[in-house]
Amino acid sequence: MRRYGHGLVLGKFYPPHAGHHHLVATAADRCETLTVLVCAASVESLPLADRVAWMREEHPGVRVVGAVDDIPVNVDDPAVWDAHMAVFRAAVPEPVDAVFTSEPYGAELGRRFGAESVCVDPERTRFPVSGTAVRESPAACWDFLRPPVRAALTRRVVVLGAESTGTTTLARDLADHYRRRGGVWARTRWVPEYGREFSERKLARLRAERTEARWSDVAFASDEFPLIARVQAEREEAAARAGSPVLFCDTDAFATTVWHERYLGFPSEEVRRIAARGRQSLWLLTDDRGVPFEDDGLRDQEELRPWMTGRFAAELARTGRRTVRVSGPRERRLADAVAAVDRLLAEGPRLADPLPDLSARPGLPVRPDRPGCPDRPGPPDPVGSPGPVGSPELGERP
């Protein structure tokens, strides 16, 4: 099998999936040096920087670069080809010996780079998945996605509320409910509250000095809350990488902003900045009414619960976060929460469509005077374009 000096794979990777990774791995095995060019249009939802980072994580020995390409697709128009090639050449100015694709346009792309065109798995038998399919239903394609992409597409649901209002119980119950659905949902996780773990250690250290110390003797410093928020966010991210299309979080960095106010009397701008970077989609606020207060050794001031519930509600509304308030007995709270989560999941990830394909015959093989990969009868193209129907993957089709 022939080897090459410098190989090139280009695509939108919107988002990257197993078919893309197979193409890149195959090219890397046959080249001394491989460049992967990630092309993103401004209309697309997933940032170019994220896609570049995801490809670098999956292929650490490969050079990955990114470029913004806002030119619509039209394989029948030489002027459009020229415009795309200007973008490609600006990002990859070095000579290219081979371009690797799974598309009929590969021969023309190779000719324009002055390189050999290498076709990889044109029938897509190894990984029957497409970028279009992932965008339409991530859950149906979950096993074709790598951890960083799963983390980006996971719908994250936060359960928050005042002390002793059942946040941990509801988060656990929700995870159990979705795990029972089986399939990819069997991996559903929930993230415990790191602030409680932090508090337990803080009280234990105080009792090592004073055995009679109680929770009311513990004092918090402002700089402890950003640490709590960061660790909570890191654990959430780790769980999203390994879990199902939905993740349940017992509190989050946003909730930590209110806890800072509760203990210190004023908000923390640093915690707010951490919370602003979150990827959460839905907040479930647990009502304090009708829930007995249980002092487990890390709780006090039962009378503050209505104030805390009000502050959570006010801040959620002020910041425009999607919120559902759950009340009543445990079974009713779970049922209302499941209904809200199901509505969220039914909406999908809401990723914007890529730029349209303006070719005369999108999805069909290139003209006979441009020989390339074999014709593709049968199923839609899983490595970056939807086949005969829908919007193709820019970069998978120049």
C-alpha cells in the first residue's frame, strides 16, 4: 500500500463522529504527516475552536487547523471551487501529496491540490452515521460519538433548592428513571453536590481541633466558593463525557452564587463568571413547602428556607434560565420533572443547519469527466453528508 509524505483530510466535522475518525486514522496510517482542516461556517452552532479541540484530542499525532468557510457548496461551479480553494490554501499552504475523502468530489479536490485522491470506505460500511443524523438525533447516534462531543450535546438538568428540600433525592430518582429506559439511557448519571463534600471536610477539620464543634461554628470565606463551583463544573463535565444524552446535577455553579449570598451576604462575581460558562439546559427548583426540615448535622436555620427558595426563583428569572418548579410529594415531583425533561429532550439539540448545497444534483456522483470514488447506491452518506436528501456537510463536499 502506497505511503505519502503530506496528506490532507478536510471536513466540517459538525460534529465529529466515528466515520470522520476512521477517515483520519486511515489517512494518518498512510502518511508521514497528516493535516486535518476543519472548515466551519458562521451560521453553524458548534464553535470552530471546539471542533478543532475535539479533533486534536482524538488524534494527538495529527496536525489540526481550522478555517471559517462561509461559501455555499456548489460542485458544478468552477468559481465556487476557486473560492473554497482560496480558503483551503490559506489554511494549508504547504504542498499536499494526497487528499483522503469518502466522497465523489475527491478526484477534483485532489486535482486542485495537485495531489493524489485516495478514497476511503465510500459505501460507509464501517460506520453508518452522518453529521446530519447526529444533528437531528444525537441519542440515536450516541455510540458513534466520542466523549468530548457527547459532553457538548448532553442535555444537562440541574436540581437546586433550599436546604432539606429533596434536591439529592430528585436527582437520584431522575437518573434511576432514565436508566430504566435501557439502551444508551442505561448510562444516565447524576452528579452529587460537591459543596456538601467540601462542607463535611470543613466540619471534620474543625472537630479535630474542637470535638464539641457544631455546624453553626463553621465559617466560610469568599474564595472557597469559586473552588466549589469549579470542582462542581469539572465533575459535571466528566460525567457528561461518560454518560447518556441526559445528565442530572445536584446543584451547579449558578446555585453556588446564591449559596455565597446566603453565607456571606453578597454575591460573588467570580462564581458568576464560572456559572456563565455552563452548558446546563434546564433547572428544576424544589419547593420548600410541605417538605419537613431534617437536620443531618450540616444544616441550620430552617427559617431561611423560604428566603432561599425565593432567591433561587428570582435569580433564575433574572438570568433567563429555563426553570420548572416542582412541589408536592416525592412521586408528584418526579412525574413533573420527568415531563419537563422529556419536553427538553424532544426538542433536540437545536443545531443550526449548515450552508445549503447549490449543486445541480446534490448528493449524486460527480460528472464522468471527474472520476473519483465509486457511485454510492443505497443508504445516505454517513461521513459528513446526508446523501440524496438534506443539507450536506461543508468540507465533506467543497
